[in-house]
Amino acid sequence: MLNHPDDDGDLAPAQCAAMLPRLEAIVDERLRVADDPVLQRRIDDTRQLIDVMTYCVDKGVPLDFC
């Protein structure tokens, strides 16, 4: 999802901000059917990504995936 060869391995704060609403919506949608442990782990991973992206947006720093 986030590995794009044309982005040099990072996302600018504006790109993170643009992705956050959709990621939050995905978490909200999946929480309703999160009785599967694998799905619950993915939801937890997504929440952690949201936290990191929010931090990057708040601090105005890129998110580096290198």
C-alpha cells in the first residue's frame, strides 16, 4: 500500500494528512467485524500507522520508509 518506487521511500506530511481520513474509516469499518484475530492484528497495525502519520503531520516531518 505504501511502497511506491516513485516516492523515494517517504511520504510528505501533506500526503500523510491526505491518507489519514481513509485509514481511520477503514479501522472504523473493520472494528464492526473484528472477531478474527488476524483482522484484529491488522486493525492494531493500522492504528499504529495512524499514530505515526499523525505525529508526522503535527511535526511537519516526512514519514521515511527506508
